[in-house]
Amino acid sequence: MTRGELRYEGKAKRVYASDVDGEYIVEYKDDATAFNGVKKAQIMGKGEINNAITAHLYPLLEGAGIPTHFLAKLGDREQRVRAVTIVPVEVIVRNVAAGSFSKRLGIEEGTPLSRPVVEYCFKSDALGDPLINSDTAIALGWASEADLTRIRELALNVRDFLVPYFEARGVRLIDFKLEFGKLASGEIVLADEISPDTCRFWDAKTGEKLDKDRFRRDLGGVEDAYAEMLARVTQTV
Ligand SMILES: Nc1ncnc2c1ncn2[C@@H]1O[C@H](COP(=O)(O)OP(=O)(O)OP(=O)(O)O)[C@@H](O)[C@H]1O
Ligand SMILES: [Mg+2]
């Protein structure tokens, strides 16, 4: 498998063409950004860790009936994925109030939600990924009603798999962000990554944050938290 031309460079990953039609190679970088790119740094080892965590979880999600873009881990930083057209809607699933949800609604961080909350944001760096609802995405042609119904169903299925998975490994899954893509066939699949960059993980015993909030909020111990999450994710219970 050889890397072709660079198709897209994001803040955390590079997407390359491959020598197989319909497949891309994703390279995970150590670069970290927060607050829509205002805060920038490197987190040593992050690329390898996020690649390993995603490469561990996606086959398990497939096993739970959730179609994903993941095909294989190629190396420390690289994985082979199915090329998709990314739906320009970020899907956030919340179990416990935190982050922008707490801020926007004045709900104290850590307040459990009586049922999961699915939120949608328009994927736009220029606009700072603004909150939208499903009507907006449909009206503006970003996704069809059927696509969004499927996306919501899959997002909740991901939650139903991940919450007990992490609980068994001493981690509370507070919230997470997913991206979905469309295959040429029209099928919706889970794309992008699931990692401490895209989830809030709190240690079940101590409440310690084990995710990107350590970077966003200057809490220190960022590298250690990412390494700890890789150990937890790959732990057999
Ligand atoms: N299977 C896939 N096919 C095509 N593009 C993909 C696939 N999986 C992920 N991507 C896209 O790769 C890009 C690079 O990822 P990265 O996480 O670096 O982006 P980002 O900086 O978070 O920016 P943004 O997600 O806002 O574009 C993202 O735009 C993501 O949507
Ligand atoms: Mg990203």
C-alpha cells in the first residue's frame, strides 16, 4: 500500500490517496488545536495513540453492527480507510453536561442527563462549527432526512456500545463527537476518529480528566492522560 497525493490536511490528520480506488490512507499527527485553532501545540505521541485507539475501537464497533470507514492499521501513525464524502455535520452525543453545553445552558459540568442528547454542528472552521438542528442540515442540502435519521441511530448505537465498554475499564464517557461519511453506494458509515481529541473521558474513581480538556484548560499531564487512555482502551476485562 503506497501513499498517493495529499488530498486534505486537517488540524490533526492528513488524508492521502492510495493505490486502491475508493481507499485513503489517514496519517495521524501530534498537532493539537483548541478553540477553533486559536491555541496550537504538539502533544508528543498523540498521533500514534489516537491511531491506535481508533484502530482498536472501530473493528469492535463493526462487530456491534456499526459500519465504519476503517479497514486496517498500517503503521504507528497510519491507517487505511474507505474514502467517503464527509457529511459536513459534526454529531455530538452527550451523557453528562460539560463543555459548550454547560456554558450555553448554565448547567454545571458533571450534571448527568436523564437521556442522551444528540447535537449537530455545521463543520466549518471559518464559522467555528456553529450549532444547528436537523432542519438546517436538510434545508441547506448537507444531508437528507433519511441520512440524518440513520446518522442519529448510528450515533446512539455507538454510545450504547462505548458507555459500557469504557465503564468496564474505569472510565466515564461524558460526551463525544462523531463524523459520518457517505460511500459511493450511498451507505452512511462512521468516519474520522474516536480518541481523547474527540471524547470527554473522566476517570470513574477520581473524576480526573483523561482527554483533550487537559490541553484546552492547561491542566498539565496531557501526554500521560492520552497514554493512560490507550492503556484503558486496550485493557482486557
Ligand atoms: N474516510 C474518510 N474519507 C474522507 N475524508 C475523511 C475520512 N475520514 C476523515 N476524513 C476527513 O479528514 C479530515 C482531516 O481530519 P482532521 O481531524 O485533521 O480534520 P480537522 O482539522 O479536525 O478539521 P475538520 O474536521 O474541521 O475538517 C477531516 O475533514 C475529516 O472529516
Ligand atoms: Mg478532526
